[in-house]
Amino acid sequence: MSLITACPACQTQFEVTDEQLQAYAGKVRCGECDHVFDAGSHLLSSITPPLPAADTTEVASDAAVYFKVSAEAAQSDNTSVVPDFSLRPDLPLDDVFSTPLHAEGADSEPVIPAFLRDISLADERPVPVESAASQRVFIALAGALLLLLGLQLTYFSRTSLAATYPQTKPLLLALCKPLHCDVSVPREIAQLTIDDADIQEHKERQGVLIFSSVLMNHGSVAQAYPTVELTLTNTADEPVLRKTLAPSEYLPASVKVADGLAPQQEQAVKTLLGVDEKLVTGFRVAIAY
């Protein structure tokens, strides 16, 4: 729907649409005097009917671009002549709106609307204010978050840190004391193997078998001693005895279990089993945590 608005500075009247009033909150720049005003607040209430048919050709040619009504006529009856733009369907609406309708000929080149060039919504946005206090608060919060992240990483990786860097273990133990946590030896079963397993009859004690083997650590850091699962079988490969041996049961008394098996080291495994040796014909051995 087309409406008529008038510039409050020079009283030049323009034809506008609802879409143009909604853009930039209705603010436009007069193409005659460059005055910026609210087009929605200066709409005219009455519109004069089209000119008689005898004058249609002349009005169409003169109003193909724009028209102008004197300030005296606008103040006396607040009316204006609305050009019939349907005669020129190829005429851009923005060009008509931005230029007052008083050009000398219909061949004038279209003018870019001034309000599209000069008015920007960004000019009305408030500029954010940053104070030195807010910057200090931001830096303090960022530092606290980084410290918290570092403490979390240290807590969850304390075992590997103590094994890789033994000199940090006392500090990690001190940090764990108020948290009621411990710094244990790593438990990576893939780094350990048990080999050369053998079972022999005891030479002096009847009904006692001697199990012996070698536990090896192939890793680069110490590993906790695993449990040894030993299964004795009969001729039908059925379990006769199944026993899980803790590190204190298969290690010599001189070995410190808490220190774990050193990297690239071997440890002899030996224990006694009381069983009828006549029923035992084979065995299976495995390690686990």
C-alpha cells in the first residue's frame, strides 16, 4: 500500500510503502534538503484523486521520476498529486522514494537513496564500556579455571606421574593426604608376562608341589605385582585345584611389594602347593589385577 509523507524541513512530499516505513524504524533522508526525519510521523491523511484523462499523458511523463508540491499548497489543503507509477513498471521504487518529483525530464538517471547510504542501525547501538576492574576480574577467573584444570589433571594422572617422575611422588603423596587418596604403582597388565612356569614334586615333603616361574616387566616404568592364577588339572584336563596367589604368597620376603616390579626387570616366582601329586598331570597359569 502506497502512502504520502512530507519532509518537515522543506515540505517536499514523497510516496512511500509499508516496507519502506518498517526499514530503519521509519527514518529516511529527504532527497531535496538531506534532512533526516521519521516518515511514519509525517504521513498525509488525504490524497487528491488522479488527474482527468486529458492530462494523463503529461502527468505520466512528468511524474515518471518524481514530483514536488510547493509548501504553500501543502499547508493550505494538505493534499498532493499522486503519480500513476503503473505507467512505468520498470521504474525502481527506491529511486522514486529517494528523489523529489520535480525532475525536468523522464530520462533522468535513478539516484541511490540517501537514507540507504548514510543511515545505519549500528550508529544507534550503545558502545560497550570495559573498565579496568572488569578486566582484572576476568583475568582472575581465567587463572582460577586454569589452576583448577591443572589440579584435576594432576589428580587423575598421579599414578603415571609418580612412576615417570619418581621425584614428584613425595609432593603427590602430600597433596593426596587431605583428599584421602593414594599414589599407587601403575597396573598395566599388557606390560607384564609370566614365563618358564614349572611344577615339581617336593623332595622332602610328600604331597607337596613346588610351583616356580619368572615374572617380567617389559614397560618403561615400574608395574604393580599382579596376582597369579594357577589351575592344576588331571589327565582329562579337568581342574583339580585352582588357586589365586597374592604377591606376598609367591615373592621372597626381601622384595618390597609396594615398590612394584622395576622396568625391564625379572622376578622369580615360587610357592608351595599341598595336593596329591598323583592326581595332577598338568597346569595352567595366568596373571591379572
